[in-house]
Amino acid sequence: MADALDVQSVSVRFGAREAVADVSFTAPHGGVTAILGPNGAGKTTLLRAVIGLAPYAGTIAVDGLDVRRLDRRERARRIGYVPQQSRLDAPLSAFEVVAQGRYAHHDGFGRLDAGDRDAITDALRRADAVAFASRSFVELSHGQRKRVLIARALATGARLILFDEPTASLDIGHVLAFFRLARELAATGRAVVIVLHDLDEALRFSDTAVLLRAGRVAACGAAASVIAPGPVREVYGVELVPSDALGFREAP
């Protein structure tokens, strides 16, 4: 079986600046892959290239298919994407925002059928967003909006889901719930790719990791080998010190 995501020699330029330079990695079905690196390392730009929002050189394939050959609707069916923030300012309810994840399954903007509504309801439940499904999206807190955006990505039914800093704005309970969800998605055979800043979260919850520095891959492989003293010192200029730091887990 082809990897869910196969990125080979991908570069992205904005004028004279090369934001991503010759990046290669794969993300398998059934796994959680963390994309790591300091601010400005190219993490978000890399995700935007995968979903077709940034022009790139190189090859990106999803389930063995070159994404350049996929039309917008087919790409939306195959890739779910949760941005850092949404620019959506239309007066839509949270339910209607999540429903956007189903439009790729219809010709035009057809009416939602029973299957669509079941998928939307299940996505809202899994993202713990049912309680405010009828509220206006623009009136929600940043954390609530993030949960709605996660639900929208789940509603697509895509087998590859990209999350760009999904835990930003979430309280600790929903951070833990998100990573539980990420592991559940991987357990069903989906591929989960997450941009993260917190190295501890990446080490605890991801299987593999890609560490970027100035747009290039500094380390790639099993999370424990990437989030290790050598790569961390090289990229962040700090020493990785094991400690008994305060930790949390979900209450039973």
C-alpha cells in the first residue's frame, strides 16, 4: 500500500526567499507524524503546499496519486485540513461550518442527505462541539472555533488529515482529548500529520517526526530519534534535559 502522503524534494519560493527547500518525507496510514521546528522553519508553508495553496517544485503524492493531477473536489475528499486560524467571517452556525466538509461529496452545493448529517453529527461529537453547534461561528471563542474546524476536517471522511498547531487556544482537557482523537484516527488506518511546537507533546503522541530548520529537514524518523539531544541542540540551540515535569492525563 502506498504511503498516505509522500513528499519528495519539495521546495517553495516566495520571490527570492526559499521558505521550503528540498524537503522529503512520508507519512503512513495508521500513524501520527509530527512536523516540528522553530518559528519560520517552513512548517505551515509545507502543509499549504500539500493542500494546493502554495506553488511548489518537487512531487507530492497522496495514496500514490500526484496531487497536481487531482481536481479541487477530489483533493478535498482525500485530504482534511485544519488551519491555525480561520478567516471565515460569514454568519454561519458551527453546524453549517462543519457541513462544508461534506460539499466535496456532492456535485455543486447539493442539499445534505441523511448520510451527510450523520457524518456532521459524528464529527461534532468527536470534536466535543455538539453543545454549540447552533451558535454563530464568529461568536465562538478561539478554542471553540478550533474544535469546529477539527470537526469540519473529520466530516470530510478523508484518509489523510493535516493539523496546523491544533492545540493552540485549547485548554488542557481539550488538548488531551485532541491527542486521544489523533490516536483513534490513526488506529482506524488514517494518516494524521500535525504541526506542533511542543516537543513533549510530539514525543508522547506521535510515531514519527520531521524536524525542520530554515526550510530544510534537519532530522526525520522515529519520534524518539528526532526529539533527542543532538537534533534539538542543532536546531533549537538548547540542551534537552530529561525531567519529571508536571504531566496530565485524561480523567476516567
